[in-house]
Amino acid sequence: MSGYSLGIKELDELLGGIREGTNLMMIGPPMSRKDELLDAILFNSQTSEDSAIIVSTREPGERVLGWFEDNGMDISNADIGIVDCVTKTLGLGAADTEMIKRAASPVDLTGIGVKISQFFEEMLVRRQKEKIHLCINSLSTILMYSNIQTVFRFLHVFTGRVKAANGFGLYVVEDEMHDVQTIATLKQLFDGMIEIKAVGDAYAIRIVGLTSKPTPWFEYSIDGTEISLKKT
């Protein structure tokens, strides 16, 4: 199948697939399980054609890979690359591995960019993968250390790279952490958004920008790699 999916049946049916070269912002409040949502989307989309690059500003690379392994993925056969922005920040001297490349910190946008580019080369040129995901979790952490102009230029390069490679980009943003102008500036780089909001004690999701009108809101729950929805 050409294009991409979220691995969430109800939303995929409404969207009719996600066009190659699409970049989406995933924005929602803290504690809304965006990390798990992102990982489950990646897990459910992995086929022999797929590869993924995950920039992690929250957890060491080993822990990110561990989640996939704990949920039944054969890591030895997976085409996943992690740009780990955490381990060196903690002063740990872990070396790079085949699947994990370490950046100095979330402020090291040059280093992060080099590592992303190395994985692009690895996945698309050496391994000849037809599909590639680029996920940054999260832009909010990067914005804590860099100004919006610097982050915008950095993102402009890699959202463009995703488009050129017919890939699919997902970028996590914490709602309420940034002013309206920052969010408006970032939005210029994206084709649409995965919006998340609190609904009582639960959270709901919808997709904006990929169809003529937003999808309905769906309350969601996550159990491992399974994402279940019900209309709000």
C-alpha cells in the first residue's frame, strides 16, 4: 500500500491513508500519554518496507527500544534508529550502537541533525527501505533550550527531508507550554495536526488538516500497542 497509516482503524478509515511526504504535529496536554501513542503508531506501522528514526529528548535510547521489545517486536530485525539526546546529558559514557546514536544534549541541534542524516542515509540508501518515519519526541524539550527561530530553521530542513523522501514525520508538542505565537510559527511547517484534549478524566484525539474538515473527537485508551477509540 502506498502512503502511511496511524494503525488506528477508525482514524485510518476516515483519512483514507496519509499521503507520502506528510508532516504532522502531535499536540496535547502533559500526561495525555502522547509518548505511548507515538510508540504504538510506529509499532503498528512497521512492515518489511518501513523504517523509523526517533529523536528522543526524554528517555535514553535503550529504554525507547526496550518498549518495542517488551511489546513483542523482534529488535534484531527492526529498522529503527534512535537519536538519543538524554544519555550524554546525564554524564553517562555510553557509546553509539548500530541502532542508537548519541547527541550531546537537546540543545545540540547540529549534532542531532547529523545523526538524523546518518540514519536517513542508512535506511534509504544502504537498506533500500521504501518508507521512513521521522519522529521527534519532543519539540517542547528542544524549545526549552533553543529559541523559536533556531528550532524553525532546524525543522524546516527535516520536514523538507521527509517530503523529499516520501516519508511521514510526527513531532510531539506539549500544549500549554508555549505561547500562541510559537505554536503559530511551528504550524507553518506542518500539513496538519493530531490534536489531543482532556475530556473529564480521559483524553480525546482528532486529526486536523488532512481532510476537508477535522475528524470527530474520539476518546482513546492505550493497552500496550492497542489503541482503542470511542466517539465523544
